[in-house]
Amino acid sequence: MFEVLPVNEAGIIAFKTSGKLTRADYETFLPRLEELIRKYGTISLYIELEGFQGWEADAAWADLRFDFQHDKDFKRIAIVGDTALEHWGVVLSNFFTRSSMRFFSKPDAQAAWDWLEEHPADEDTLRRVEPYSNILLAADFSRYSERAAHKARELCEQYGAHLHVLHIVEQMVLYNDNTDRILADIPSADETLIVQAEDSLRKFAKRTKLGKDVDLKVQWGTPKRSIVSWAREKNVDLIVVGSHGQHGIERLLGSVSNSVLNQAHCDVLVVKP
């Protein structure tokens, strides 16, 4: 016989089957199942087997005919039982349905629910990922940045994205007698560093053939923080950064690329040396 089980999750129908199923069982149950399909559209099934003894011959045919008619109406079918025979029944049933069907032992009933509750909408979202449109290349003018620049250029060509190139000039730091950090107040030196960095950035863009439409920007700050905050401000959807590899003091303090990777709001591509 069939027994409908209460479920709070929309789009999932649960029922228990026990004993040997007869044609009369199907004549009572299938119209109710068809009504639920009309109400919810495509559904998933949770089927719990309790003392299940199989089907009478005409009941088995009714089951198979219903499966053929409504195969496209089932997203996933989870069958929960406790015997090897029931497990093999699921294996054989997979030959007659295009629906995703899995067998779970009774101690794993929660895993069956978890599997059914994986919403197809999540999978659709993954398939509908938008192409990158606003790419940021973080550059320090090293050969590692040049490798990253070539990759950023390829991605911009592939997606038709706009490219920003950002170079961070680190603020000079002095220490007082108490070893406290204080920012150096040397305006003329600051201006000189910015001018030099802007010139180096233009040469870098030309050397790596980034094109005329690229947006070049030099900014004061700490690379680990400034790259992330600038990307968020400009609505960047991909940051491309070169990796120097971690050796010595960089391994101890943590690399810029690792910091950006862990803190950025968007995708990050670390181009290895």
C-alpha cells in the first residue's frame, strides 16, 4: 500500500510503500500523484520502503506505464530502504527512466533529503554566469606582472571586457624611538614617486601591448588592502594578479596575491610564475 508522508518542502512528494503493491493500490494513488504534478510541475520523490514485498504482475505494469508517461516530470527520485534486494531494484529501474534515481539505506535518510533539496535553480545559476566585463590587473612591473598582463589581455579580448591596470605606491614608513610606525611627511618625494610610477605604468602597458583603451591608475596605499578596496569601488568582477611564489620573508608575512585572493569580493585569478 501507499501512504503519503507530510512534507514542508515545495516540489518534493514523500510517501511510504509497504507489503506487496496491487493494481488497486495504484488506481488509488496515481491520480493523487498526477494531481500533485499538475500543481507543482516537475517534482522530486522521496520513497520509503517498509516491509516492501514487490508488485503483483498487473501492478508492476501500471507502475512502468506511469513512469514512461511522466518520466520528464520527475527531477530526482530518492528511495530509502534496508535490503540488498531493494537496492538492486533501484539499479534495474534506472534502465527505464531518465530521472536521477538513487538508493539510500535507512540510516542515511537525511542524506536522501539533502540530495533532493539541492535546488535545480542553483545549477541554473551556475550555467548562467555572466561573462567578465570589468577586469583589474594589479601590476608591480615585475616579470610576474608581465605574465599576468598577457593573461588579462587575453581575457579582455575573449569577453570584450574593459581593462584597468592599478599600481600601488607604498607609503614610506619611518620609526620613532619607541619603534612605532609613522608615515613619512615628504611631499616633494611623494610627488616624484607618483610621477615616476605613472611613467613606469605607461611603459609597462606599452611593453605588454595592453592597448590604448586601457585605464591606467597609480595610487598610494598598501597593496594588500588598496587593490581590494579599489576593485570594490570600481565594481570590478575579476582581479588578475601575478604570483612571485612564496620564499623567505614573503612566506612569513603572506603574499599580496594570497591576501587579495582571500579578501576580494569578486573572482581572483592568480597567474603563477
